[in-house]
Amino acid sequence: MIAPDLSRFIAGLPKAELHVHHVGAASPRVVAELAARYEGDTAVPADPALVEAFYDFRDFTHFLQTYLQVVDLVRTPEDLWTLIYGVGGDMAAQQVRYAELTITPHPHLARGFAPREFCEVIEDARRRVEADFGTLLRWCFDIPGIPGPPADQTLSLALDQRPDGLVSLGLGGPEDGVPRSQFAPHFAAARAAGLHSVPHAGEVTSADYVWQAVRDLGAERIAHGIRSVEDPALLDYLAEHEITLEVCPTSNVCTRAVPSLAEHPLPALVQAGVPVTVNSDDPPMFGTDLNREYAVAAELLSLDEKGVADLARAAVKASFLGAEGKSALLAEIDAYAAQNSSAPLT
């Protein structure tokens, strides 16, 4: 448990978040509101308190099944807009100034959204979030771990529609038995079009999946990547090439990727010199938020206010925000730290 002063410092600290999923970030209030619209045609409860209980995962597979049930609540443009706008407001309340929101288009397109309509809705919600809350949202279009049409469709949407907020291509869904290498053509095409590569890898499988993401997908950041700790050569490579891991401690415990927070490999990754950022992944589903993840990281790494501010700076530096935006947000973090630290900064 961290000190109250450090908790207050974290709560007010300007932040960027690089690994958070659009459906998984919807609050129980928003999820219950959507469930109420389809009561009788969904297993998701229409009561926020019951939604929290619904998010009790046995393992990673159960988490994915539950996640897809919530995805199924997003059936109309209004549903999608409501979800993203709610997520943006919740982020702003935690002083998140910039977020790269992972969004998986395939289930929405399979639901009947036209490609242009889908992009118009998320872009309108993104602009409203910025106008109303001041939080900048950018998109990572995520392939749902399924080769063939779902992957092809995601890439086509990204390249053909190319919404203004799109910055990267991701790869999520189940990992085990789904080699990252089979998506190499999709990531090559995305990188050739100027999109960044940020696949999931090494969350519940092995360090080999991280190697695949780096070598075959040209990964610039790795979503999770915690199994990298199993391979010293990989740790050296990530450190040397400054490939950042998007670490989500509470998520890893809730999906049983690691047994407990005390056993989380975050300290070992940092000790090996691997760049890391701290993120919330699917925060309401895991009973957390970004502020709590910073507190968890502070406890695991024995950080003071300066160390916590450095975590915030690391996220900005690893982001795909433009140079001007990075400079402005880093300056805001510096100013906040200077005004609110209980000890002089060195």
C-alpha cells in the first residue's frame, strides 16, 4: 500500500495511456445502460453493480468469452458513440491527456456496420471527447487474432478509410496456437502505409511469440510482452532497440497470466533495462483504473513521486503523438511534478 501523499500525486498527474481497449474500458454504468437497451437478448446484467460481479474471470479464455458478450451490446451507431464518449470522459477524470485506444472493428462490421459509417462514428466521438474533456484519443485498429477474412477486413478498413485518428495496427485475441508470424503480410502493408506496429505478444504464451512480433511484424511496441522475462537474449534485444512493453499488472493477475501482483515480472523487466509503460488494459473488467495501475507499479518498483512522474514521461515518449504534442505534455508533467512534489526534484 502506497502512502496517501503519493496516491494524491498520482491522481493529479497528467498522463498518457497506450494500452486500453475500447469495449473493455467502458464503465459498468455504460455497459449496464447498453445492456438495458437489449434486455432479454443478452446475458450481460443491466445493473452496474451486477456488471461488476459479471467480471469475475476464471481464466484468460473466460475473460475473452465475457469480453465478446459485452462487444455484442454495441449494435448501433448510437451504442458505439455512447461507449467511446463514456470512455473518454472516464479517462479525462483520471487526468489522461492522451490515449491510444485499441479498437477491434471486425465484430462491429460483422454486426452490420458499414466501413465508412463505423469510422465516421468513432471519429465523431473522438472529436467530441477532445472538445468536451480535452483528452486526445487516437486509434489502434486491432486484428482479432483470426487469420483470413477478419484480418484482411481489418487491414482493408485501416487502409481504405484511414480515419484521422488512426495511428497503428494491433493484433489481439487468443495467443496460444495463433503464431504472430502468420500476420506478417498485414503488418508489412500497414507499415508501408505509415501505420505503427503494436501487436499483443507474450502475455499468456512464451517469449517466442515476442520474438515473432519483433522479427515478423516489425513491432515498435509490444502489448503486454511479459513473457520476455523468460529469455535473457530477448530482454537484451528489447533494451538495445528500445522496444517498449505496454505492461498491465492487474490485468495479468485477473486473466491468470501471472499468479499474483507480488510475482509480477515488472521489476525484472525494468531491472533488465527494458522500456515499459503502465496501462489499464480493460480497467472496469479488472476492477482497476490507470491511477491504480500507477499505484501498483509504484509499490512493485518502490517508486517515489519522481519515479512515478518518470513513468508518465515514459508513456508520452513511447506514444505516437506528434513531436509538438509530446513536448507540450512532457512540459505539463514537469510543471505538475515541480509544483506538487513533496521533495525537491533532481
